[in-house]
Amino acid sequence: MLFNCSLKISGINSNKLISGNTWSSCAVYLEGTGDVISSINIQKQTFIGNNTSSSESYNVSLKDDVTSIILSYIIYDTYDNVISWVNSQTGKSLQNLQHQNIPFVQI
């Protein structure tokens, strides 16, 4: 499961995207870091982790041209690769592309 975590690190608000088996395993990991936990929420976007060693990621929303359903993704990769991926999605149109700088942690 993916968890979007809001933290205070040395008094500064920060976020991390954490992949773990359960909410409690995520909480235990965060408690071990010594950071102050503000919130832990299940991430409902489809995850594409092409380059999780970087904290560079993009929120991407695509609209299905037939059903008008909005599909939401979080993609860890370079801008150029994300744009190439978006352009390869047939039958879908780009609704939103937002850059983020959120570290990814696999526990």
C-alpha cells in the first residue's frame, strides 16, 4: 500500500510517500525516524515508480475520451519521460500535470 505522510522535520512541514504493507507498519517506521507525524493517508493514485531514487515526481490526471473518467497517477521519473508516457496514452487527454518534490520510501 502507498501512504502519503505529512511530517514536521526539525520544525519544517514535509511530505513523504511511503510504500508498506500496513498503515501500522508505516506509522512504526515514521515513529522510528523521530519526525513529528501530522498525518498518514492512503494514497489512491496509481503509482508508477520508474525512478524512486529521486524525489522528483509528478501528479498526472488523464481523462478517458470515451468514458470521461479521470484517471490519476503519481509518477517518479524525469519530466521528459513523463511527457513521453502521457503522449503514449491513447484515448486519453491530459487534464493536469503537477511537479512535486516528495521523497519515496520503501519499508
